[in-house]
Amino acid sequence: MCCLSEGRQSHRRVENNLEMFSERDRIAIHLGVISQPNTLGRSSRKPLSVVLDRGTVFAAPSRGSSGFTLVELLVVVAILAVVGGLAMSDLSQMMGRYRMNAAARDFQKQVELSRVRAISENQEYAITLVTADPNPLDGEDRLHWGRYEVKVGDGNRGSSNWVTASDGVFDLRHGPGDHRGVSIEPWQPLSGPQAYNLPDSIVFSPRGYIINDPSDFQDGVIRVVFRNKQASYPEGRVVRVDMGGGALIAGVE
């Protein structure tokens, strides 16, 4: 009987130990530190933690992740350098295009404004082209040129004295109205109105019409071309001024 009692007690201790082990395993599984036990109540692989007491889990130190090699770092730096260079080139061209468009719009605005002033003030107005870039397609954006001036005549017809308006100077290089990397392409020589001695000018009468000699117009317009010298390919905008004093902007290669 004694032996039977001791055997039963030993059996209970084993069962209690198994239950405790199973509960500890469940805690460890819940925390994700060991794998799901198999049907025998034991882990299918070695646990990555040590269960010292019920509900207490200490994780074993994990191996540190490996770093980058020197070759990998050099490859990454080279890729970043190439991507950065392409991005800077695109940004430079985009900024040059923005300035070119702004310069063309400024000229268009002055054409329209000179026409309005000639009508409202009953005086002759003129836009004189002063400086052009001899090499507008050389890509040297630091060497950009272009200048024009708005002038006011001394009468409503046959003006002999022309004065530059106080706000009538537009210089693409030195300002005011400067636009870095933008040039005015050499234009076809303009003779201006007959007997006016005002060459390379677009002259408005007090009625708002352009009174230049008909030979100044090609296909009915006078063309003034602005170039983006920061572009990697020929890029320009042309302002077309018709006989009625209207001005339109178009693209040009």
C-alpha cells in the first residue's frame, strides 16, 4: 500500500510538472519566443528564451545584423551622384524655360501697353530693339544678351524727337527686367516708318496701328525671338506683332 501511495504521489508530481511546463510553453508561445509545441507537449525546436518562473520570460541575445560593405556604399554613392546630376540638369532647364517665357510675356505686355498709351495719350510710341545675342544657341547661359526700350515721340505724327520712357528700359542681362540665361535672337533689320530715322523700332500711331514700312513685316508680322540658353536643345519663344498692334507668343525651335 505504501509503495502504491508513493507511486500515486510521484505520478501526481509528474502530471503537475507537465501541466506547469505546458503552461510555461504556452506563455512563451504567446510572446513569440518559441515555436508551437508538437503533440508531445514539447517544442519542435530549441527555444530562443529561458522560462525561469511562471509568467517570466527572458529572451536570449540575438545575433547583430550585418552592416554594408565598402563596395555597396560606393555603388550607392555613385547612383545618388548620377541621379542628382540628372535632377540638377532638369531643374536648370526648367528654370531657364520659366525665365524665357517670362521674358517673352514681358515683351508682349510692353507691345500691348505701348499701343494703349499711344491711343490714350494721342502720341506716337515706339519699341526700339537695342541689343541682340550674336550667339543665341551656343549654350553659354552666362553670356546672354538682349535689350529693348520703350520710347515716346514728341507729337501725334512725324515725331522727330524720341525720349525713352522712365520705366521703358528692359535689359535681360543687367536689369531692370533681367532674365538669367535668356537672350534675344538677332532680328531682321527694321527700317521703321519712312522718313522717321528710327531703325529697329516698332512704331505705334495714336490710332493704335503700327506704321512701319511694309517691308518690315514677314508674312504679316514682325518676329522677335527669345532663347533659353540653359536648355540642352534649341528652345525659344517668338512674339509675333501684327500690323494692328496685336502680339501673340508661339514656340519656335
